[in-house]
Amino acid sequence: MNNPIDISIEKAIELIKKCKNIYIVSHVQPDGDNIGSTLALAMAIKKLKGNINVLKVDNIPSDYEFLPSIELIKNHNLDKPIELLITLDSSDLERIGKGRKFAEKAKYIINIDHHITNDNFGDINIVSPKAAATGEIIYQFIEKMGIDIDKDIATCLYTAISTDTGSFMYSNTTYKTHLIVSELLKLGIDTDYININLYQSRSIARTKLFINSLSSLETFLEGKIGIVAITQEMLKTNGAKMEDTEGIISFIRGIKSIEVACLLKELDEKEIKVSLRSKKQIDVSKICNKFNGGGHVRAAGCTIYENISKAKNIIVEEILLHFR
Ligand code: AMP
Ligand code: MN
Ligand code: MN
């Protein structure tokens, strides 16, 4: 009961009870854990305090539009006082994009996250690298708040945990993950509806991009490293968006010989988002740390500010070093 995380959670709840203008923000290029955790906590705080502000810092991929209370995520300006900012699933302030300005203005920051690379930038830090998803921490948090976890909150938490664990398959999945999810299932959430929305609603454009990108797969080190690069041109050709790259990297990791899968996304001519996944040997968070990024042992990301072919050479060189 007296572990440091529990104490921090209690302090955070006290602060939430005291503060008036509360904002929640998560990272740019949002994923299911980001959006699911954000909405779950937002709904819980709304039950407690009557209102909550949820900052939109990037476009929401259409995959998550089905989530309850998604309309809470919206643009805000800086004209109101910000007493408390709660950041979720973000290992440093860089990750929250334009939310940084809100962080500078906030009187207090609560940082809730599960990345090992989190730099504890908050006044209160609830960082638990053993949690498979930020959604697991939020489940505990809402329980400690004494707020009833209803079907809508449970739907968002299930989405957070399912997406960050690759549907409970990745090595970050623990018995606690399953215990939490079993509690969510008891609440009667519609897993069929959630799973169809999350995993069986791929558009034709996304499918075409998938085929097109995999045909450009390059491998190195006897097939241990696999790379796919997505250019703006490829998006245009297939009528797809960058969010449609979802799923490509896990497909690359699914190749038998692959230890490290790499996806390069050309956000701009000299801004390449790098995603890395590994199977059982290489700590990819260490590789991404070299480029001011971060993440987890088996899933990490960073940005390289070079053109896509240079970025590819740079990341391949760095990955190769970690095999030695
Ligand atoms: P991605 O490849 O973007 O899906 O990210 C994989 C994991 O690494 C996720 O847990 C991300 O939150 C984390 N991550 C991605 N990019 C960064 C970054 N620039 N800095 C820190 N963590 C990141
Ligand atoms: Mn995330
Ligand atoms: Mn996460």
C-alpha cells in the first residue's frame, strides 16, 4: 500500500480535488493508449468536478472516433488560467507538442506515464514502466478516486490497454493486465464492437498503402533488420494518410528472421519519424534515445531531421551497432 506510486497517486488526487481549471493533454501522433487513457480520466474527473478541459494537440486518427466522449478533445487557447495540467503517456514535455505552452503556464503538472525513458518533469510523477499501458495506471487512479468506472470509461480503458499490448500479445502484457481487463469485461463492455472498430475497419486506401509499402521492404544483417519507408508521394498515390501506416511495423516484426523492424515516415522533407520494434533481443528505446526519442524495450520512436534516404542510412548504422 505504501509504495511510492500509491503515495503519488494519493497526492495527485488531493491536488485534483483542490484545483479549479484542470487540463488533460497527451502526446502528438496520438495512439489508442493516449486517447483511451485521456478520455477515461477526463470522464472520471468530469464526474468528480463537473468539468474538464482536454487539449487537442494533433489530429485524431479515424480509428478512435467511435470512442465515447471523443468530442471532449478540442482546441483551447491560452486565455484562461491553468491551475493544473495532467499529462498522459508522454515521456517528456517535447512529446505534447503545442501543449508545452499550457505546461509553461500551469501552476502544477501531474505526469502519468509508463515509459522507462520518462524524465519526471511533473510536480507529481506517476511513472510505472511495468504497466503495459498508461490505461492500466488510469484504471488504478480512477478506482482510488472513488469514481464509479462505468461502461464508457471501461470502453476507453480497454481500448488503451488492448492497443498498447497488441491485443494482449506483446511481452509487456502481465497477469495484472488481464486482471484489470477482466474487471472491465465484468462491466459488460461490448468487445465485439470495440474490436471491429479498432482492428476490422481498415479502409481500401490503407490496404493499398500496406501492399505498396511492403513491396519496398529492405532487409539487412541476414534478414534480422527490416525497414519500410513511407514517403508523402506514396500517401498521395494511394489516397492515404500517415495514420494509415498503423499495422505495417508489426507485420514487419512478424517475419520469422526479423529482430528489429523499422518504419520511416516522411512527415516533411527533412523530418522523418522513426518507429522501431524488436522481438526478443535488442532494446530499441536505447537506439531511439540516441536521437532524443524514447519509448520501451520492444517499441520506441524518435525523429531524425534529414531527408528520408539519409535518415535510413543513419538509423540502419545505429541499429547495426546494437547487434555487436
Ligand atoms: P511509435 O513507434 O510512435 O508507435 O512509438 C513507440 C513507442 O515509443 C510508444 O510508446 C511511444 O510513446 C514512444 N515514442 C515514440 N516516439 C517517441 C519520442 N519521440 N520520444 C519518446 N517516446 C517516443
Ligand atoms: Mn502512446
Ligand atoms: Mn502508452
